[in-house]
Amino acid sequence: MPSVVLEFPKRFPSLRYHHLMVGDLTRSEIEAVLRENVIGRIGCHAFGQTYVVPITYAYDGSSIYAHTRHGMKLNMMRQNPRVCFEVDHMDDFANWRSVIAWGTFVELQGPQRLRAVRTLLEAMQRRLPQGPPGESMHPHEGIEATVLYRIALEKKTGRFERRL
């Protein structure tokens, strides 16, 4: 059987990697990835199906804060509050960091809800001067139409890949 040699097209020279290092992120690197990003993904499982969806979020050192409208994600998290959260940062195909965390969905009310709004808005203003991406808090429907929640994180892991 002849051997196969893969050659990358000339227009993608950055895909010619000879020396890659893959490893675990340190605790401080995990914290940095969580703090520096604003888009992550929540994975939830209920009613016999798994659902992964991107969210806009803020991180305070122990919890992920986010908001949503009524729909599949909220129904699933109310049914089974155990969720997974993932966020990544890519410089290019061979230089990335990824964090996966597990935790529990907690719907927020009263003063906790107001704290979550402040936490989200402050994070968005620091990292996105032009305003938050993705789903909005729908001001035309009022803040009451938005459900604020946190994911109380219990375990975090992180991996990286670097071109040497």
C-alpha cells in the first residue's frame, strides 16, 4: 500500500506545523481565559436530548453570569440544573486555549438579579465598547422579559495548543 503525503496549499502556509505543544492550562491561565472572553457555550441535557448554545457572559471568579429569554435552553436548565460551560480563545489554528467548566444553573431574583445585571453590563463595557453581541436584553419588552442566571462553577479544566 503506497504511503500518503499531505501537502498544504501554498495559500495556507500557516497550516504547515512541525512542532506543536499541547498541554494543560494552569489555574491562573484558566482564570484569565474565563475573564478575558465574553462569548462561551452552555451545554445542557434534559428531556432525553443535549443542547449546546452560545451565550454572552460575565465571570466574577466563581460564577458565570448570563441572561436569556424563555425557550429551550431555559426549560432544559430548569429541568436539569447541571450544566457544562465552554469558552475558547484562538489566535490561529495552532495557538489556542480552551476552558471547560461544570456547574449548577441558578435562576436569580431580587438583589441577586440586580447584581447580575450590573456584572454583565460592566463586563460588556470593559471588553466591548461598542455594546454586547448576540442576544440582547430586549429593552423594548422590559428587563422583566429577561431571565438572569448564574452558573455556580464547581470544576474547571483547560487545555492549550502552541506552535513552537
